[in-house]
Amino acid sequence: MVSLTLPTPDGTTEHYTLKGTPVLAPSAGGERNRIAYAAAHVVADPFADNDPWLKPAIDWDRTIAYRRHLWDLGFGVAEAMDTAQRGGGLHWAESLELIRHALEAAGPEDKIACGCGTDHLDPAGAKTLDDVIAAYEHQIAAIEKLGGKLVLMASRALTKVAKGPEDYAKVYDRLLFQVREPVLIHWLGDMFDPALKGYWGSEDLDAAMQTCLSILGDHADKVEGIKISLLDDSKEIKMRRVLPKGVTMYTGDDFNYPALIKGDEKGFSHALLGIFDVIAPVAAAALDHLAAGDTAEYDRLFAPTVPLSRHIFKAPTNFYKTGVVFMAFLNGHQDHFTMIGGQESARSTQHLAELFRLADQAGLFADPAAAAARCAAVMAVRGIAQ
């Protein structure tokens, strides 16, 4: 029996014995009936002599190895997105370098889509819509030069300078007119990034949705799909049912993904999810069962991952990256629990302990004894004697 000491909510500790059965990861090869991108994290270099709050240091070998792990499981990689701490420690210069490394590592069959935004433009320095357009164009040109597929990310600078829906239409009209290939649009809710409150020109989600749909309709030939991360399944389903022909829905809902991906009699969502970085082996197995028509096994595999995902993405949601990297450490994809920006400190010891319990119950530890030993080391540093 594998066990360790964990803190409990009442301020004491408990001797926790692992009970989960590891889910065997399938090998890629079978045809799936859903496209699934995992938004991948970056591995920090713990030996770099840098100032973590100011200058990121990335372990490129481990970072790219994790992308190969995702590709081997049949996932596409959504690169340089918020899961990679984009806009939260990872700057544009390092993001472009990350994109370059990932594109060079990807094989002919490996899907990759690259985050494109305006994060090199300080929102405080953005005065006009043309400033925002120029910032987007700079990143579009850089990524397209590398041969990357674009994910047009939501812009903090645009939120600051736009005065209404017509300003969003103007910016996206200019951008979509010039992109070389159809793109993915990313609508990120303010629970993930408070600076994006009121995106598409309204804090009312239904009104914002209508503006977004109008833009998609005007440029359906340049939009492959839209990924929405609102943590509101009813809004996603409503939008999914009225998308312009040829535009697909990619769920970014880390609370309700199993039902949204499975779908209903009127349609389903593909996936572009941060939680797939965490639960990749289980998600791969579940998606294989869905493709085979075995929805019961699909439901069984995904069910225990939902409490874990809701825990990792609990408010303040923008700190979810800490849980993502903690899981990568527990499963041996990196040798340390160090993050760029020092964000390993963004979640409490209690939060990490509950994450460990939920991940165990979901069968996510490939080597439970090793995961327990790694967790015990983190607990010890945080004052929980083993």
C-alpha cells in the first residue's frame, strides 16, 4: 500500500493511502471522431540564474518532450497559449521561440496551432485600434513566417481601446482579410483573464455572442473554428447550434467538457483544453472509446476527471497553471515543481493536497509510488512532515 501524509481542511493531517488504478494510455493510431488539442504547459529551467518574476527561463528539452508525449497520444498541441503562462510570465519573445521549437519538433502528422495575440503591446500604451491591429499583424507575420497555424487570441489591449462592438468588427475584419489560412478564434472569458471583461464590446454574453457570430459569418472562409472558454455550457451549446456553415466549435470549458465533446442530437464540440495537458492519457482512452461508439466507457473514464478539473480551475481561475505543472511533476514529466514567474506559489498546500487525492481517484498516476514520493517532497518543503 502506498501512502503519505497530507493536510486536511480542519488544519490537521491525515495518512492518505492511494486507492486509484492507473488508466493505461492508448497509443495513437486509431481514427477519432473528435479533434482534440491540448494546450500545453512549459517546463521551467530550475538551474537558470535568473530573476523568475522578471525573466523566464525555459527547459527546452523537457518542454518539447512533453509536446511529443501529447502527440504520441493523438492530441494536437495548442502552443503558446495561456496554459503555457502566456501573458502570465511568458512574454512574446519567448512565446515565438517556443512556437519555433515546437514547429521544428512536430512531425508531418502532428497537429499544432499557435497562439497569436498582442501581448508585446502594453495595454496601457495602446491608444488606438490601429495600435492593436499593428500588434496583431506583427505576430501574425512572425508566426506565418515559421509556417504556423494561427489561433487569434483575445487581446487585453483591444479590450482597453474598443468603445463598442463595431470596433471589434473593424479589428477582426482587418486581420481575417489578410491571414493566409483559416484560423481558430479564441474567446477567453474574464474568469481566466479579468482584463478581458466585456470582450466583443459587451459584458452581456448574449450580446457579445451576437457580435462574434456576425464577425464569423462575414469571414467564414477564413475561420476554421472558434474556441470559447466561458465555463458556461449553455452558452457554448447555444452558439454551437448557430455557427456559420464551415465554422466548428472547440470547447475550452474545463468544467463541462465530457458532455460538450460527446454532444447531443444537434451537434458536438471539438476540444482545445488546458485540462487535456493534465489528463492526457485518460482523455486519449476516453476519446478512443467515443470513436468506437462505447459511450458508457467514455463516460466512466471522464467522470472522475471532472472534479479534478473543477478543482484545478477553481477561482481565481487564472492560477490554474500551478495545478497543471504540479501534475506534470507528479507524473515525472519534469524533475521539479518550479514555474516561470515563481507561480508554483500561486496555490495553497491544501489545494495541492486535494489535487493529489482527486488525481489518484481518477487513475492519473502512471506510477503511484513515485507520484506519492514527489508529492511528499513538496509537502515536506511546505511544512507537512512525512
